[in-house]
Amino acid sequence: MSDVLGAGMLTGTIAGLAAGAIDALWSWGPAAQFVPGFFAQVRFVAFGAFTHAAAGALAGLIVTLVLLALSRASRLGDLMRFGWREHVARRARDPREAVGGLALLVATLPCVGIALWIAFRVTTKFVTGRKAPDLVVIVAMVSTLVAIAIAIPVAFVIGRAIEAGLRRVAAKLPVLASPYAPILVAFVMIGGVLAMWAVRDWETARVLPLRGPLVAIVGLVLAFPAWRHAQRAMTRLQAVRPVIRAATWAALPIVLVLLVLTTGASASVIKASTAYSGLGGLIARNLRVVFDWDRDGYARFLGGGDCDDGDPAVHPGAPEIPDDGIDQNCVGGDPKLTRSLGEVRFAPVPAGVPKDFNVLLITIDTLRADHIGAYGYARKTTPNLDKLAAGGTLFEHSWAHAPSTRYSIPAILTGRLPLDVHYDTSIEGWPGLLPKATTIAETLGTVGFTAGAITNYWYFDRVRRMDQGFTEYDNENARLHAGVPNAGPEQTKGSSSAQQTDKAIAYVQRNADKRWFLWVHYYDPHYAYEPHPEVPSFGSDRVALYDGEIAFTDLHVGRLLDDLRAKGLYDKTVIVVTGDHGEGFGEHGIDLHGYHLYAPQTRVPMIIRVPGLAPRRSSSPASHVDILPTLANLAGAAATADMMGQSLVAALAGTDLDRVVFQQLSFEGNHELRAGASRDCHVIYNVSPDTSWEVYRLDRDPLETTDLAGDDDACSETRREVERWFDAEQVPHGAAEALLKERPTIASPLDADLGPEVRLLAVEAPVTAKRGEPITLTWTFEAVGTIEPGWKMFVHVEGPGKYFFSGDHRPSRPFEWWKRGQFIRYTTTLMVPRNAPAAELTVWAGRFKGAKRASASSPRAPIKDNAVTVAKIQVVP
């Protein structure tokens, strides 16, 4: 039996080795971004081959075990052996008698496929909009069974006719009678259907992660010839003693793992494999699980980044415990508890600036800086923006903090980094703003501005409160952009630039007697790109269509600027233009935007024209969070600790300073990225799941084609700044204030034990609440013991009719910081949903880690499923 298992494992090893090498060689050129030089790239190919060989060995072993179990422990094995012998016998007599199975397959696949498609179309109309999940599942199951039950008899009938045709062909092509022919034909048929779908829906298919499945299919196909090589090896090993053969099979996976660890010891190889292979990063990620000794989700090897694999509280992304002498997150050392809010750097406003200026903020979706004429682009895409830049200040090094609208617009509006915005997560889908978030409109409102916004995307719906501070808020033109069926938010169709400008001109006319702030968002450059006859065509390829969208948007931005000139307001208006993020066109193998911090996705224009100031090009790095403090500084509003950017007034007046602007990105799958950009450098820290650094010299390599992370001297100061900032960022807000100096006085103690380490002393909550408004809960705890990392609080709010919403959170002073005898108090904010019933709601709370809850007990409050009742709140109209 060991020989059979060994043969299966060897088959998978050979097939995986070949598939991995093919996959890596496919990316030989692009991988040079991380592994420049011939020998480094050879190592990258070797790593790809060995990782796939290891995965193939495991897959081969599992498949062989399954087949052995089916063959020896079920009647299916008897049936398979009988069918094989019968097929071989018929083929020996006459190849024409051995094509029945192939004919049945050729008939069955399309019959079943068509039947399932019809069932899907029919049942979709019936179940769409139904709010009974059980009914939907039952209908789907029944329709599937009915479709298959109808398709199979039809396939048998059609199969007979196909067999008659194949019998005539098999006389000349006996290969059709091969027992492997049905498998090969099945691959061809399924592959053909998928290829036709990809051609028909190429715009959708091209953005899907299809390379991994393709590599897996290549490995599966290669397994058939690999099986023959494995059989030959088995024949040669038969001459060796059984104990040596068994040792050989046992040594094979060990050798493969050692080869993977050896070739994958280079961080550059891991980065190249993760970025430019179909399965290399995924395989390495799963192999790291084996070497994660402390089970904290990070390993020391293969890009795991764990600097202490014996302590589960130490790993990249771990919350820092300040002043304890331990570097919990493996970056920047041990931070201090006192947080620096950063200087907002307000500067004196030059005397030539009008005292009563208006403010126009123009945000343009998906606008790369390097596709604008004023930034050096060869095509004449932006004559109007170029004219504006010629009369204002163009920031040569300007950045978005994140590569998507969902993160960038809140950062622009509130002057806070994307992951530090005060979000309302009770809203379905992308979150909105909490009432405590302060917008540009609210800031300028304190010094007499009336504010208006003209937007055009579903995300800007009023439910997300981006309308805070705006007297007029118009998102009507969102109707002009429709989603594409079966595509995500990355793809829409429609146009609204002309209508946006029409509304903006009307707003200026209506508010001619007021001092106004107007925000206008233009959306047209967002994918999918559409041609516009109003502007010259640059061609039909993707980049040309994108440039056409920019030119069309620029045309209508120009109409708005011309209207200001005609009304005599141009020289009385501060104008700010920026893009919310960029767009990828294959750089780093990436199209579109949303999941990377590279320059194509995050380097955006920043043009600010202030009447009375001389035009110039500024070398000061600038970012989205600088817009709010800059406008506040110019308008005479007060600086606040909530502002995370810096005023650019000094740069507007002629004084440039180098600095590092920071970037944040977080998305599903534990993907955490941070970065910093200075004049000459862009440093990216991939925190998880594949921990690594990337370093690019922008002055020499603006498209970031060569990673210099292996050179300790390259951009060293920028990297240190990113390390210091990331370290400080990991200290939770309010951590210091949460620790009380002594036991607090509590009038009505709750005394609920949430496990043996934590006692919940009290929760202060309002008696009543209103729909759509926030409520504040104040939590007071006593630390009874030491708590391991990873625990959080769940907060479930329940009402009549199974009504439910939650406020799960990690305490502002994380549980793992707590020490026996300490008292902790902090507050959390919950948004009462707008659809909350006008009834009494019960707040349940407890402690959880993953799917595990700490045992809960209390002498004074009800307990249910290890949750304690901590408050009752009446929702009033």
C-alpha cells in the first residue's frame, strides 16, 4: 500500500513541479520588480516549482487515499474495475465498441448544463425578493434535482445517436476508444465553454483572479503524463528493499519542505511569488500555518514576519503595549504611551488673499496625476485643468491615502486618515459618518459659509451623513450611473459630467448673495470607460478611452470655471481640485483600483488656486487630509486636534518642506497595508497576510518598477518615519485615559463575571434613544486575572420580532494589557438604526474570541448564552 501511496504522491510532485515552473516562467519579466537579476529570478522560479511540488505531493497523496478507499471499501471500486476491464476488452476486439462512454459524456455535459441554466432562469424569478431562506433553498434544491432528472434520460437518447457517429470515426481514429478519452474531452468541452464565456464577458472575466484556477488545471492535466513517470520510478524501486522504499516516500515531503524554505528565505522571492503567480502566495500562506509555533496567525518563515514565534502576543499588526520594553508588532521598537497628534501647521494668511472668498472643491473620481497635462502627460486631456494649474499652485507630490472612493472621500471631507474616520458602521454596505465627525462644510460654517454639495454616486446617499454641514445636498445624478450586472462597484456605466456642471452653475447663481462653499464630484473617469463625441478620440484601447473620459470631464469642469469668470467670481474663489484615487493599467500586473497602494492607484493631482497668491509648483508632499486644515487656515477657522493633516498655506505662499504623508488600507482576508510617501520615496509596509516591505525611489522610478527593500540605505529615513507612525498608530486611541487610578464609586454595580479574568462592574446607558441617532455606553471593568490576546466584547441589541443590531468592539485599552487589580473605563458609540422599532431594546454583552464565548455569570442581571443583560433602552419616535 505504501508503494501505491508513494506513486500518487510522486505523481502530484512531478505535476506540481512542472505547473509551478510554468507559472513562474510566465511571470519572468514582471517578477523583476522584486527579483532583479538572472540568479534572483531563477530562485523565484525554483521557489514556484518547489511550492507547487509540495502542494502537488499532498494533493496526490489525498487523491490516492480517496481512490484506494473507494476501490477497496465500496462497490464503486468493483464497478470501476469491471468497467475498466470491459472497456479494455472491447477496445482490443474492436475500437468501435469502446466509444459508448465517450458518447454518453459528450451528450450528458451539454444536456445537464442547459437543464441547469433553464432551472436557474426559471427559479430566479420565483425566489428573487423572497424573505424566507428555507423556501429559497428548498426551491433551488428541487429545481436542480428536477433538471438533472430530465437531462439524464435525454442524454442517454442523444448519446446513442452520437455513439453511432463516433463508431464510424473510431475506425480511423482509435484514440477515441482510449479509456482516457472521456476525461480529455470533458476538459476540452468545459474549457471551451469557459473560454466562450470569457470572450463574451471579457470586461468581467479580466478582473477575476483566474490565474490560480488555470494553474491548478494545468497541474491536473500534467498529472496524467506524470503518472506514467511515477510508474516507471515505481518499477525501478521494486528492486530496492521495502524499508528503503518506505523511507524514500517518507523523505520526499521533508525534502520538498526544506527546498521550499531554502528558496523562500528571501523576502523578495516571497513578494514576487505573491504578486506574480497564480498559487504561489496561497501555497506559501498555507505552509506558514505549519510553522506558526505560537498559533497567533503569523510565522517566522516564508514572509510571515513574526519576530517572536514563541509569544502569541508578538506579531505584525499586534496592538502595542507602550513602555513595556517589548516590540509587540515587530516594527519600530517600543512606543511611548503619549501620542503625538502631529502639528496642523497653520500659517499666516498672506495679505493679498481676499477676505470674503468663496470655496470650490472639485473631486474627480479615478484621476491619475500622470494623465494630466500639467503633470507632464503628452496627450491633451486636460486643457482647462492645465490653465487652472498655471494660475495656481500645483503640488508635484500629492497622494490619496487609499485607493478607493469608499476610503478617500471620508478622508477628504473630515481631514482624517481613512481608518481613523469616525465611521457609522450600522449602515448596510459601506459605512457612513458618525455625527461626531466634523466635515469641511461644518468647519467653514463656523466662519460664515453656506455649503452645498453636488454628488452623483449611490455611496453619497444622505443615510451616510456626508451631508453634515451642507445646507444643500444634491445626489440626484447618481441615477445617471448604473451598475453592470454581475459586476461589483468597480464597474458602472453612464455619464453625468454635463449635468453636474449644470447643477453647480445653478447653485452659484442661487447663492450669489452669500459666501459659499461648494463641493462638486465628477464621476465619469471611473471604469467602465465610454467614448464621448464631444471630445476628440484618443483611440479605442482602454487607456485611450480612459483619457477620453478625463477630457470629457475636463470639458465640463472648464464650463464651471468659465461661468465663475463670467460672473466675476473666479478671482474671489479658492479652487481646489483633486482625484479621489488613481487607476491601474497593468502596472504590477494590476488593473483598476481598490486593493493596492502603488503610485498608479494613489498618486493623484492636487491643484489649489488662491486669489492673490502667485502661481507656482510646490515640491511639498500633499495629501487629502491636508485639504480641510488648509481651507480652515485660509478662512480663519480654528485648528482642532481632530485634524490629522497639515495646512498647506505655507507652501501656497512659497515655502516648501519635505515630509512623509501616510496611507492606510484594510480589506477582507486580513489584508492590512500601510505606506508613506515623501518627495523622492514611497515605502509600503505589507502588514498581513504576507508581511514584507517595498521601497521605491520615485525621483528615478515614478512607476515603481524596481523594489529596493533589500538595500538598507534606500529611503531609510522615509522607512523609519513609516515605522514610527505605524508603531504609534497601533496604540489604540483612549488607551491611557481608560486606566483608572483607583476603584470607582458605582451606585448600582452589575458585578458580571465574563470568564474568570474579567468583571464587568457597570454599564451606563441612556434610558431613551431616537432612531438614526447615536447612543453612548460607558463600560467599567475590573481586571481579575491575566487575559490572553484576541478577546473582544460582543454587544447585541435585541428588540421585538427578532430585531437585532450589534456594537462588537475591542476595548480602547485592549484586554491583553490589563493586569490584576486594575480598573478600566471607556465609552463606545452605537447608532440606533433608522428602522428600529419604537419599543424597548435589550442590550446583551459578553466576551468572545472567534467562535468561543467566555462563561458569564451575574448575581444581579439575567444571563443568556453567556451574555449578560447590561441595559434596556426605549426607542422613542
